[in-house]
Amino acid sequence: MRERDRILVVDDSTATLEVIRRNLDAQGYSVVTAKSVPAAVQLLEAGDVALVITDLRMPKIGGLDLTRHVRAGYPDTGVIMITGFASVDTAVSAMREGAEDYLAKPFTDEELLASVTRTLEQIRARRAAALEREAEPGRPPFGLIGESSAMQRVYRSISKAAAASATVLITGESGTGKELVARAIHYEGPRATAPFVAINCAGIPEGLVESELFGHTKGAFTGASTTRAGFFVTADGGTIFLDEIAELAGPAQAKLLRILEEGEVRLVGSDRPRRVDARVIAATNKDLAGLVSASAFREDLFFRLHVLVIELPPLRERGDDILLLIRHFLATFAPGHGGLLPRFSDRALRALREYHWPGNVRELQNVIQRVVVMADDEVIDLPDLPSIMRFAVPRGRNLNRTLAEIEQDHIRDVLASVDGNKTRAAEILGIDRKTLREKLKQADD
């Protein structure tokens, strides 16, 4: 309820305090104001403050100092930084000190209210996660990075899936971290000490899919010189992760359905079934329901897989998570190249934030590794970024373009983002190389 959210606004400008107070009062928030950091500290000590909105530059003690104080003593309180001296570096500094959001003056009433709503949602999610951790001491980390509301929903879904035994289907664009989520579900659950076996269904040659997944007996086919256990037997007692499940051919789909229904696997060349207790987590970047409608995927298998569904958000919908991910990848790759942690210029950060990231977190990771290796200076500037990012500008919603034109633009953007690698582009787009070639040919005609 908004009336329970107490907001402290700190600014040395009386006019700014009055405008913000009036706008938030109209929305039902409880608002208190302070014209200095010492006065704000007294108000923090006097009552439960859900959110602090503070100016960056104030006499003697500024907003960054107040943010540090809040983070040190009031971990459940959110911070929004506001300033008339806006720059990307300033925004990054605010985020590093613990601010949840950043507003440049002058901002509109709508921008203020959107920021307040978004930040309070993050704080509620953080409090809920803290309560869950208190209820489950020693809880292992997910291995995922992000504080956006979209990722908080993913974390809650992981916890629920880990506590259950049902089949899980993870959906999302390529590069969003589907295997990380599968591993988190496994290691959060009761099977954590048993094997986790990850399989890329698209990477197994079509003629060997059944043998690799379900195993084979000696002499079952040419070259089968010994009996070999498949991935399902290897995962017995644990979890098997079937990535790119949509790429399984019809016969393999039928055998997978039998395993899900009966808990038994039959080796190629054998008439005797073998009991297997392996939890199945599947993932895809394709529309399985659409494939079912097109008779390209078994409907009965689809419903067997479609029990617990976790949909991963694309990077472009995760807001300021990109700043956290950039910081993480910089810290990961810098030690291998001299140990000095480089920083991004305003122009470079702006380009990274405005880019649409068709390859998502995987693409961001590759970009950060590339610029750390190739950069000659401590500051990573716009020329250090891949060319597609240097010249990318946010597209407006031009409603006069046809669907085919939008598709062609996206295909060319993805190709450019992977330096023309058609195999990688097809993977990101969720199509095969043949379809990609046909679409490129149509665009050239």
C-alpha cells in the first residue's frame, strides 16, 4: 500500500523539495523533507523510511555520502539519486555506491513517479528475498546476476521449481542464461549431490541422438563395439538438462516421452527397459506451441514438458542490470590482462545502454572480454566497441514499416553483432542456416 511507504526527499533547494513533495503526496505517499544530509540522517534514525530521494550536489556533504550511509545502516531502504549535473559516469558512481535509480534534472512528473514505483518494487523484492534466506539459512547463490524486477521473478520461480520434482521448461532468447537457471534449480534442490548432465540437443548428429541420449548395446549398429550408457543413465538420481529441445527429431521425441511417462529407458539394440530416475529440465529459444501447431513437435511431449515454465527476460528488458553485468565481466576478465580494472567513457556506456543486444548476456560477456583484451588505454571509449554498437541508435516506433522490413532489419543487426557469422546468427534468431540463407536471399532480391 502506498500510504505505508515513507519517502525522504533531500535537496538544498526549497523549490525542488516542494515540487517533489507535492507530486508524491498526490499519489498517496507519506513524504518528509530535509535540506541537508545531517537533517536527513536524523529523519532516518527517527522512523521507518522506505525510500530516499537525494540530490547529488549539496553544501558540505553530498548525495553520494548519504547513499553510503543508507547502504551501511539501512539495507532495506532504497535510494534514488537526482542531479542537474548529469553524466553517465555520475550515474555509474551513484549505482556503485548503492543507488537503485538515477534521475537527471529537469525530469517530468511521470519520470519521477515511474522511478519511485520501480525502486519500491525492487526494495519489496529484496526484502522478500531476505526473508526467504532467513527461512533457509546457508542458501547457495543462484550464480545469476541482476536486481531488476524481471530477474526477481526468475529467482522466485527457481526457488519454487527447486522444491518440486516436476519437469521444468525454460524459455527465452539465446544468451539469456537458460543453463545457469537449470543449474540453479538442480543445486538448490534435493538432487544437488547427484549428477547434473547438460546436453545441447542441436549439437548431437541426427543419426546419433538416440544412442547418445539413451545408450546402446554392443553390436546395435556399425561401430558399436561396446555397450555404452547414454546421458539419461549417467544422470540417474540427478538432473538432465536438454537444451534446444525443439531440435530433437521425431523418434527421439517419442523415446523421451516414454521416459517421462514410465521412468524407463531402453538402450538402442536392447529389448529390456532400465529404470532411470533423472529429473528433466528442458530449454528452448523457439515457440514450442507454434511448432506443435505446425506438426513439427509432438503435442503429447509438449504438455509433458510444459509443467513448470520459467521465462527468462531478454537483456534489453532488464534495465540497470546491464551496469551490474558490465561491472561483473570487467572484474572477471581484467585480472587476466594486467589486473587493472578499466572504466568506460560516457560515450561508450551510452552506446552499450542503447544497444538492443540480440545475443543478450552472452553477447555482452563476449563484448566486454573483447574490449578488455583489445583496449590500449585505461578508459574504454566508443572506438573500442564493435562497429555495430558505435553507430547503433535507438529506433523509434515507425508504424509504417512492414513486418518483412522489420524482420530484415533485425536479421542484419544480428549478423552485424556476430561479425557475419551465419551459424551464430541463426542460433540467436532461432532458425537453421538454410532458413537464414533463404531470408537473406529474399532481402537481396
